[in-house]
Amino acid sequence: MCAEVGLLTRNIVIRGDSTTKSTGYGAHTMVYGSELTGAIGRISYTEFYDVGQGNIIGRYPIHFHQTGDMLQSYVTGNSVHDSQARLVTLHDVRFL
């Protein structure tokens, strides 16, 4: 038998509240910009727990929405567990 082991805990935690499991309505992080000015989102070494909103479109644990150019942005070294929705979503994002 083989198993993969990873450290899920981090110093910075974004989490839903005590009702997340029963309601499916957890925390979410959104980076929102404009096509003209762009946006910069840098999310690293953060723990996401009880996040996402499973029955609501556009409420994902990490969501980049209409941000324009994203050359200086990144998502690295994070852990996501007990999520109600997909992990990372990129919507109308350009990488030149």
C-alpha cells in the first residue's frame, strides 16, 4: 500500500462558519478587476477550510473574475479541504 501525505494546515486560514456543512454556504475569496485596469491576486500558503458555496454559481474557494491581464498573479502552496465547490476558477482572465 502507498499513500500520499500532505500538510493541510497553514498559518493563514480562510474558513466557513459552523453552519457551512449543513447549509453548503461557505467562505469564498474573489479577485475582481476590470478588463482595462486588470487586477493582481497573490494567494500563497493559505489554508482554505469549509469554503465554497456549492449551490451558487460563482462562489468558489478561490475565484478570479474578469480580471484582465494576470501576469503578476499567482496561487501557490495553498491547501483546500472540505470544500463545497471547485477549488480555483478563472473567468475571463488573460495570460499574455
